[in-house]
Amino acid sequence: MELTGTEIIIEGLKQEKVKAIFGIPGAAILPFYDTLGKVGQLPFKNILTRHEQGAVHAADGYARATGEVGVCVVTSGPGATNLVTGLANAYLDSVPLVAFTGQVPTDMVGNDAFQEVDIIGITLPITKNNYVARKTENLASIIKEAFYIARSGRPGPVLVDLPKDVQLDRCSFKYPEKVNRKGYQPSYRGNIRQIKIAATKIREAKKPVIIAGGGIISANASGELKKVALKTNIPVVTTFMGIGSFPVNHPLSLGMLGMYGNYVANQVVSEADLIIALGTRFDDRITRNLKHFCPYAEIIHIDIDPAEIGKNVLVKVPLVGDVKIILQQLINYLEEKDNESWLAEITSIKERYLKYTAQKEDPRQEKLKPKYIIDCLNDFFKGEAIVVTDVGQHQMWTANHFQFIHPRSFISSGGLGTMGFGLPAAIGAKIGCPEKAVICISGDGSLQMNIQELATAIYNRLPIIVILMNNGYLGMVRQLQELFCEGRYISTSLSGNPDFVKVTEGYGGVGFRVEKKEDFYPILKRAFQMNRFVLLDCHIPEDEKNFPMVQPGSSLNNMIGVDQL
Amino acid sequence: MKHTIAILVEDQPGVMSRVAGLFTRRGFNIDSIAVGPSEAPGISRMTIIVNGDHKVLEQVTKQLNKLIDVICVRDIPVENILERELVLVKVHTESLSVRAEIIQLVEIFKAKVVYVERNTLTIEMSGDEEKVSGFLKLLAPFGVKEVVRTGRIAIARSNK
Ligand SMILES: Cc1ncc(C[n+]2csc(CCOP(=O)(O)OP(=O)(O)O)c2C)c(N)n1
Ligand SMILES: [Mg+2]
């Protein structure tokens, strides 16, 4: 059977069980969209976003929410360059994506033709791999390989560049069954000798802590993590990317580690004598000053990417492989343990901290504050929602206070910290998981970085609730200016903000302005019952901070914004 | 500390920029890089000389291994290395006596004069790092007009 290049792509997408694609057409990708136009019943949802950055973030949100590969399709030149931030975002957070870009016909490549850019060169350092399809005959195997590489091993984004003539030419089609690349053989099972050494270390440790990273979520290993932690009574802290991998309401949970992390988590990791690091890359936001990072601990590091082991910290027991499989192997060698005195020590730190925060809270204060907003969300959703955030203070308040109990329920830009990620990623998450409640917690700065996607969300009737924490500032930067620049607030005021309720209404959605504390909960309830796109424009004070925090250069247990307890 | 890394790569378009780009991006220092076909069809061999401590070497090796087009990466230890570099040098020869002096050096170093003009000699020589730089140093006072070096290639003496 002879197919055109674009028919081959669509067949490939079917074979890979793609359920949604996100994108914007243009001349160089016209053949693909035209073929979509000819297919009567599309085998997947085709979502038109309003900006290519929206498309790639939506594909990213889709992938994080579902665990499947996200797909976006855009045109050459500016369409392709608009993907750059989104690809870097997915690369740093190890999210499986396949991005298709149109390209000028092969005989024009290299001539600076209209809308020609070297997208392969541009995306080389921000993709796991990328391909130019030079011949229609190569398409099937490239697509097969692209999806395989995106989702296997340490996941990541892959880009496929599609010259126009390659889309139009015909050739016979056979979808390959297997990928065989000599240079790509990820290993999944852990070395048994190392596993036994790890088990001994765990048995002998007096003050062990588990650091659960994003790898637990991408490997779907939350169940295994829970079994290991419960069998050995080892407390669990998560990294930012690991949020949701272990339920925060569990007694062994100590919350998030790092720069804006939980006080208790940071203290406990600094005291530990053994760190069991699962699917984490010891990013500087979690280690802060490396010299003082867990000074008393030996480290067992389990990760699928050998290059992460020993990159930032010295590792005693390296274990390369799929963290899910390795934990399954490991648990057989673990003995039950109660860690009584260690847990008692932790409980006392916890209690001291709880008492301290309770003291600081003033029940009579009447302003609408971020912590109160999140408390209401906890009351209302009880953790049963997918929470997508943007980047800023609102993101860290969410990370610290929302009661995350399920993996894939927290979707946020970690490694790149991309403002503008939230709304499009929420669109992708809702399309991937229509049966789940999706909340987008955003800031007035971030929302405006992809505000055009209101059209995509509202036109597609996606019942997403946007909680806009409107402080009139690029709040997180303002906080740094307050603390470290003697209060010189340069370029952080967002005077000139639009009326976000009117903007939402202009796109056909519903918006509520919330200024009073007592109004928030009832409006939230109403918004949820409406079962349509609603934005709550919540006006919060501009001087609320992300506290406690660890200054750059400081050690984890040396936090500011909290008294020494 | 210099390390010699031998890597096998699939002959895909862009593989050179992938490898070279990785070094820039990760802040590793390359001294030289040389590529050519290997014994197997469709597979090229690169020799890369990289500068750095043990930790750098480990990261370089691991990061190279992550590239899909890279099939294998090997650090050739100094005690087991056989390395060569080819250079072409054009030197100025203002007088017959200078010319004679240079030709003498050529003989001592087992190099070869490959092209002669009235005022210049073009010399080909190959050898390991030490020999090549020694030769170039001795030629320098005569007025070297142009030097072209291939970059080092290396092979392990024995496959232990
Ligand atoms: C694309 C991009 N540009 C700039 C930054 C730097 N930055 C980090 S947080 C922040 C402020 C975010 O403001 P807002 O969305 O209003 O959130 P808030 O901190 O006020 O909650 C800025 C500018 C960034 N992370 N991403
Ligand atoms: Mg703000």
C-alpha cells in the first residue's frame, strides 16, 4: 500500500495510540493539516492553540497528567522557534514529547528560504534527540523511534522536522515493530550486588531519609515507594518534582525539600545519616550550598540516568535502572524496622514547628491571603484534583500547602521555571484527564505570558478553574528585591494589569473578582458547580512572602523567615 | 590532566555537531577532535582529547553515552596508548644555508619535504604529541608561515 508522507505520520500517530495533538498550521505543515481535513472521523483530538508555546506546554501538561507522550505539530520558521521554551521546559523536567515541525522543501533547505530556520541546530541541546526526515521512506521508522526514545529510559522531548516534499511524496508503508539502536539501550534492572549493599546500609542506618524525586512519578513507582517507606519506617521528603509521589497527609511525609522547602524536611535531611535518593538529580534548588548538603549522610542514589549519578554529590551506593523495578527488587532484601528514636526526634521538630506557625497565624486577620485560599482548596477538593501552576510565589505556596495525595496531581515547571506554563498545561491536563477536576493556580504576571490560551480553553469548553493570585506584582522577584536589594522595586510592579474578569468574559468565559476572605469559599463552590471555564481573580496583599526560604549560598537548615527553633 | 577518548558513532548527519555541542554546553575543554570512518560500514570513530580531572572525564563519558548516535565511549589509559598526529608545515627559507638546516631537521625527525618553492618548504611529519610539538618548536625560529594539524588519533596498544 502506498501512502503519502502525511498519511504515514497519521498512521504512526494511530499506532502510537496518540489521543490528542496540539498545534497551529502554516504553509510548511499545510499538507499534514490538509490530510487531517480529508480524514472524516479523526483518530485523535486536534486542538488549535493560539500560540505555538501554548501548543507545546499543552502537550507537556497532557503528558504529565496522563503519563503518555504529548504531541504538538507546528509550521516551520516562527512556528518552530516558538517551541523552543516549551521543549527546554520538557527537557529539564524529563517529560516525554514528540514535536513535529514543518520545514521548507528539501531542495530549498540551506537557502534561507521563506520561514526556514535550522530547528535541528536550534533544538540540539534541548531535546533528547531530533530528526530530519529526508525521505518519505524514512518517516515510519523515524516516527517509531521518536516515540520510543521520548518515552523510554529517562523520558524527554524529541523533535521531527518534516520538509514539505517529504510530507507530499508517496511510498509503501510498513510500521516497524521494534527499534534497534546500538547507541541506545537503557538498563532497567538494578545490579543485585549493589541492591544488597543498599539494603545493608538501610538496615544499619540510624537516621535514614528518603528523597523522592520526579523519577518516582515518571516511573509510576509511588506504590513501591510507599511499600518501602512503610516496611522500614523511613520518613519521606520529596523534591519539587517529586510532589505527589508520596501522600503529604501520611505520618511519614515531611513535605518538600529545598530553597522554598518545608522547614522540617530541610532540618531532617541535614541531620540524616543515610539518604536514599530516588529519581532525583540533586538540583541546586534542593541542595543549596553543596558543601553543607547533608553533612552526616551517606547517599544511595537510584536513577535511570547514569550521568546523574555523581554529577553533583558524592554517592556511596549508585544504582542505575528503573526506580520502580529497583524498588521491587530492593524490598525483598529489606527488613522491617521501627526507627523509633529517629522518628521521635523528627516528631519533636515537627511539633515545635507546628506550634511556631500556629502562634504566628492571626485568626482575626481579615485579608484574603494565599495560605487561606489554599486551605479552602484543600477543604473543597481534599486532594482530588489536578493542580497546575505557573511560576512565582503562588507556585511555591501551592507546592507547600496544597494537600497532594496522588502522583501526577501536581503539574508545574520545575527545572526551567517557565512563566506562562500554567494555563496551556492545564488545558493539556484537562484534555488528557477530562474526568478529573483541573485547577490552574496562576499569578498576574505569569497568566499574561500565555493569556491568549483563554480562547483555546473556553472555545473547547474545558471546565478548568483558574485561581489567579493577583498581587499586582512579579511577586517572587519583588520578594528578592525586598530581601536582597533594600526594597528597590524596579520593574516588578504590574501597574497596567487588565481587569482579568473582563478579559475572561471577553473570551466567553466566566470570571469573579474576589477581594474578601469570606467570599472565597462560596465563590469557589459556585464556580465548581458551574462546570465550565471560570477564573477567580483573587486580590491578595502584595507583601506576602514565600517563607521560610534558604538564601543562595546558604545551607539547607539555615532558613530565613523563620525563627531558630 | 589530558584524557584521550575514543568513541564510535553512527554516521548520521549532524553527529559531529551533537558531539561538539555537548562539550560547549557542559563547559568541557576539548584540545582536539578527529573523525574518520571506522572498520565497520556506517560507523565512524572519533578521537577526542579532553582536558580535566577525573570527575570531568566521568561526566564527559556519561554525557557522550547519552547521545543516541554514540555507540560506545572508551577512555584510553596513557600507559596503553598509541597516538599519532599528522602535520603539514610551510616554512620560510631565505637562504640556502637555512634550507640545509631545515632539511637536516626533517631528516632527524623522519619527516618529509613534500613541496618546494624558491622561498618555502612544505613539510609533512607525523608522530605523537611530544614529537610534533618538539619539531614545530625547532622550526619556529625559521619563520613558520602555516601549520595544519589533523588533531590526534589514538588506538589502544592491546585490547586488555
Ligand atoms: C518566562 C520567565 N520570565 C521571567 C521569569 C523570572 N520570574 C520568576 S518568578 C517571576 C514573577 C512571577 O510573577 P507572577 O506570575 O505574578 O507570580 P507571583 O510571584 O506574583 O505569585 C518572574 C518574573 C521566569 N521565571 N520566567
Ligand atoms: Mg503576581
